[in-house]
Amino acid sequence: MATMAECRSALDTLSDNLAAADGDVRGAAALNRSLSCHIKDLDITFTGRLADGRIEVRDTLEGPPREKAEIRLAMTGDDLVALVDGDLNFAKAWAAGRVRLEAGFRDLLKLKSLL
């Protein structure tokens, strides 16, 4: 099971990857939205913003998200690490129910290029 530090590191790596991206990925990451990532097996939630092509983690909370972020992710710590490392395909994990992504319809259309 991935630790809280490993999950935070994975989010930082994802942020770096988004910042270095170009084309459609860069455009999708340019949203300015609140973000939460609930790590189900650790029962912690990272909250922050997706802004200027980066994920800015502002807080780590125990339990599920307290407020409804505009972009909401939920998965296990191992799945987060595997996604960021390229060992888990997002679309397949989402289809299998291992990863949950919730957002407004327009945001989902933009985010699909990240997947």
C-alpha cells in the first residue's frame, strides 16, 4: 500500500508532467478549477487547484473531501502511483471502477485529452 508521502510525491510528479506538456494536454491542463483527490485506502484527501497547467496541493485532510471540488478524483494510493508512473491506463482503470473522476461536462471534455 502506497504511503501518504508516496501519494503526495505522485501528485507533484503529475503536476510537473502537466507543466511540461504541450499541445492538447497543455490546453486541458490550463483550466483553473478546485481539485480534490481522495485516496480511499488511506482515507485522506488532497485538496487544491488545477491552475496554470499545474496541480497546486494546498491541504491534506483526513477522510473524504469536505467540500465538493470542481474536479474530483478518488482511487487507492497504489493506483495513483501506478497511473503517474505509467503502469496503469487511466481509461481502463476508470472503466473498471478503480478510478473515479467527477467534473462538469465541459471540464470532462477538456480533461479527456489528459487521459
